[in-house]
Amino acid sequence: MRAIVDEETCIGCGRCVEICPEVFELEGEIAVNKIGEGNDISPQYEQLCEEAASECPVEAIMIEQ
């Protein structure tokens, strides 16, 4: 599973960082996937990443299986 942040859509609210700081962080005013968008998420964080995506107010996080 991969998590991709659309930097053009992200408003930097930080909700994803609150939910899953192991994967997401803020760089300036934009959230990024700190393990790299091309890298697989560790299975232990998959549910948190899905929650972060569903909680994003502007739907800027996409999950790829």
C-alpha cells in the first residue's frame, strides 16, 4: 500500500500528521509522506493511513493498494 499526498490540493491542516506521524509530516504548509510516495507503507500503519485519508478535509491523500 502507498499513500500519495496531492500537494496542490493539500491545505496543510495537519490532521494526517496527528493521525499517523510515522508516515506524514508537514514541510512548510504542505503535508508530505515522509517515507516516500513510491515506498510501501508498513502494514502496521496501513489502517492509520486510511484513516488519515478519510479525515483529510480536502481529500488530498490517495491510497494505492
